[in-house]
Amino acid sequence: TAGEGVYNVASLLLYLPWFVLIPILAFFFLKDADSFRRSALMMLPQGRIRWRGDELFQDINSTLAAYIRAQLISCLLIGSICTVAFVLFGMRYALVVGLIAGMLEFIPLLGPVVVAVLAGTVAGFDTVTKALAVLLFLGVLRIVQDYVLYPRIIGSGIHLHPLAVILAILAGHELAGVAGIFLAIPVIAVLTVTYRHWLEHRGSSGLVAE
């Protein structure tokens, strides 16, 4: 047992460099985003192509910002609903658990599972019936959130049909698991913006040629 514990701790330590590296990279990407954009534009030929590239970068930035806003709205919505429901169930620490539910909503799959375990455990301190009722509520909320609310919130923010959002999440899960779920919507949004700009560029090239 001690050997397995040491092995598990050593396995977790392998991820420690990423916890240090990712914030550093994020800081520099955010700090020097404008210089990166200008450098990328300078590599493009002057004229219409460089102008099109600038428009593409601006649209991608707006789309990703809309995605983050939609994610935050989703977290706020789930946190509010869970807090009210936990208060109505008479659960202990309803406000704290509701706030945790809202914050963990940003983490796909793992976040809702942690919230279900936490809420079920806290409610189980009172009665088993209350714990089962809370878990049933969270299950129904998860279905409504994943297939009704979330696709509409995200779709309205990044201008994707709710069906496209659902299919993108399912495809991301099949391709890359939890990471695929987290990255599916931003990747699809960026690809959609890029494809639209390519169509506009091709159409404008055809008009110029004619």
C-alpha cells in the first residue's frame, strides 16, 4: 500500500511542471498579444491579404471573448439555480456548495461529478432521502443544462446552432476525452470564423479577377 501511495504521488509530481509552465505562458500570451498579432500580420503580403488577416484576428478574438462570457454566464446560472435549490432542500452550507457548483461548472465532466459527490455527502449527513433527492435534482439539472441551456447560451454567444454545439462536444469527447470537451467549442468557433473569411476572400478575389 505504501508503494502504491508513493507511485501515485510520483505520478502527480510529473504534472507539476505543467502547473508552473501554463500560467507563465498564459501571462506572456496575454501581455504581448498585440505584438504577436502585429508580427503575424507583418509576415503576410501587404495589401488586401494583410487587411484580411487583420480582420480574421479581430473576429477570432471577438469569438473567443464571446465564448468566455458565455461560459461565465453558464457558471453564474448554475451556481444560482443550485444555491436556491439547496436552500429549498434545507441542506447545510447551501450557499457554499452552490458557489462551488457555479465555479466548477467551468470544468467539463469532472466539475459536475465533484459537485454531485460533495452535495450528496453533505445532504447525506441529514437523511439518505435528502441525499437521493439532491442527486436526482442534479441529474435532471445536468440533462437540462447540457442539452438545452448550455447549447443555447454558447450558440448565441459565438453564433453557432445549438445542434452544432452538442455535436461538437460529443465529437470532442470521442477524440480527446475531457480535453476534447473543453476545447471543442473554441476550436469549432475558430474554424467557422476562418472558413467564413476564406469564403469572403475567395469571393472578393473572383470579383477582382472579373
